[in-house]
Amino acid sequence: MAGRSRRDIGTDDPRVRVRPGRGTRPRTKQRPAHHDAVEGMVMRIDRGHYRIRLDDASLTRDGSGDITAMKARELGRGKVVVGDRVAVVGDTSGRSGTLARMVRIQERSTLLRRSAEDGDAAGTQRPVVANAELLVIVTAVADPRPRPRMIDRYLVAAYEAGMEPLLILTKSDLADAAPLLDLYKPLGVRSLSTILAPHGPGPAEHGLGAVREALTGRTSVLVGHSGVGKSTLINALVPGAGRATGEVNAVTGRGRHTSTSLQALELPGGGWVIDTPGVRSFGVAHVGSAEVLRGFTDLARVAQDCPRGCPHLAGALDCALEEWAEQAGDAALAEHRRARLDSFRRLLAPALEAEDPTRP
């Protein structure tokens, strides 16, 4: 035969690669249903390990309900945060050295988010805490001095998340709390005043009972900048919590970061408090101006008569809110409306700045 015969290349030929099982099992995106999964809440996250309190504490060997889990690959890269309700499978005994597997994140009722900085793109928003009902804004009356702009940002974030804000003033023995309370009274923000000793109950302590009553039976997240007394408040509410406390720098007037991670702690009377690290900024670039307006239901109704695209700022042409404030029937009502509008505009400013940094 003149031509070279064609060689039969079979699976025994070294030039042929054979992948075991390839083509014998159809590929599928269907994930296991995990009908045997049990549910719980994420209390703490530490370097990819998730501390979870199971709903059924009897599943754990010591009866505490506390286990440690890793996130299953099928969950992808989605962010799991403290407060998330999750489903886990595997070893739920809670014994030392054991790990369960987190396979599902339940739908969230609320999600508190922040932006790293106001100028960042919307994609840089960071989830902070899930499923909390109350955003407890802790601020000191003095030492360090109050920062109303920071409080305003927390309120904007609370409205966007669908959470109820609660303002707690600490160190009210050092200065008069009334001027700060007057700023937020028109917003209808509930506020409580406290005096707490850093290392346990002291003779001048007061206000803790009202705080405990407001938080019991609910899931709350405490926020505030460093040095305002969040950790002291947590230690008073949860005996044995052992959250580190620190002093305020006498030169800068700023507190040190003592809490370094988010931690959910169970209240003795029921409910949870979630402590967060103190921060010096809280970006709200992810919150739109329309969402801020929705937090003021009375003004939102009036704003329906504003021209399209109205920024609702002072001096805006034909702004119905300005007319509403000026046409009050008596002096007391006029004062109330003006205070209400000024408070709204103070909260609106960070959102408008984030939407258009060139706005004057």
C-alpha cells in the first residue's frame, strides 16, 4: 500500500487523555435542598469562622446552643454579617474542634449598611448588621463632645434600613443634655439620658433601667464614635460581657478604639444587643435623597407639591416645603415647622452631597 495506513488511536495510546467520569454524568446547577438543616443566628465572625447560636440549644452537647461553622462553597461570595439568620448542617454538637457547615442565609428583615466614604461609588457599600430592629445611637454629652453631623448620618442610615432609631446620651452628669435633645426633638427621635460608672454600678448611676426596658425583647445594634461609652453601656446591660473600655485622649478629645469586632450578646431579660467598633466616620453615599425624605412622612406629603427635581434646600425655587414653613397659622406652629424643615435639610445634606459632589 503506497500511503501510510491510518492508525487507530484508542484509549491505550499515551496521546489520548481520559478524564474519569467525564461525559457519564450530566452537569447540573441544582444544589442540595438540605432539608435536615437547623437554624440559628450569627453572633460573631472571626477570620472565616462563624459563631452561631442555634434555635434548638438541645442539639449542642453543653446545652448552650453555640456552635462554630464554616461557610459552604455553594453560598458563593455573598457577605454574611452578624445578625444573619442561617441554616447549618453537619456536626452541631458544639464540641471543641468541630465545625458545622453554613448552607443557607435566610431572608433579611433589615440590613444596616455604610459606605467607606461619602465620595465612594455605590458598589463600595458595606453591610454591617442584619435583622436588627433598633439602631441605638450612643453619644456622650461631653468628653468627647457631641457630633451632631455623625448622629445625622446614623439617622439617615437607620431610615434607609427600615430601623427605628433610639438616641442614648451618656455622661449626662458632665454637661447639660437639653441643647442636644432639642436638636432631635422635632424629628420624633426617642432619646434617653444616662450616667454610668465605667466599672460597674456607681452611686451616681441612673437611666440604665429605662435603657434596659427599651432594649429587652428586641434586637438592637449600638453605634457611635470612639469614647462615647458603648462598651460601658454593654457591660452594664449584660453582666459578664467583659467588653473593653478606654479613656478619651485629653489632647485630641477622641476616644480609643476598644471594641475591635462586632459581637451579639444576649440580654438577661430576652433580646440581643450587638456591639460595634467605634468609628470616626460613617459614609451614607448609598442612601438616596428620596429615601431621606421618606423618613419624614409629614414633609413627604407636602413635598408632593414641589416642582420636579426640587432639591428641597433653602432658596430652592417654588419649594413647597419652604412655603409650608412660612405659612403657619401661629408663632408656635411656625417655630415647629421651621425646626422640622431645618432638621430634615440637615439630614438631607449628606445624601445630596453624595449624589452630586459638585453641588454648592
